[in-house]
Amino acid sequence: MSVKLDLYNIFCEVAKQQSFSRAAKRLYMTQPAISQAIMNLEKELDIRLFTRTSKGVTLTNEGELLFEHVNSAINLIHVGEKNFLKPKV
């Protein structure tokens, strides 16, 4: 499951940045690694998540629907982590 969570995290960052290159910089990864991760996720889900253009990427209809769910889930994980990472007094 953690591998898929990594793929979903990459997917969300690409969607937010609308660019594989910008997402790679934000995630401290290479652009080819980002492209490969997205290709793997698309293959696993058997859907196209992004429309690629010379100016970047945009979500497909299926990609937008997935983004809504995955982004919400990742945000919930971050909120849960914050509850455990409170500063110690």
C-alpha cells in the first residue's frame, strides 16, 4: 500500500503544479521518475489521468474525479499526523 500512496502523492503534486517538471522539483525527484510514476499509476488504474501538452498537463475528467478523492485522503492523513506531532512541553 505504501507504494501506491507514494504514487498518489506524486499524482496530486503533478495535478497541483500542472507540470511534471515543477512537481519533480517540489518532490526532490527527477522529471523522468515523475513521468514513470504517473505512467505506472495510469497503467494500474487503466485510465488516462492527464492530458499532456507542450505547456504542461491538465487533468482528464477521470483524473479530476480521482484527484478530489486522493487529495482529500492525503489531507486527512496530514491532519492525523499533526495530532501526533504536537510539540512536547
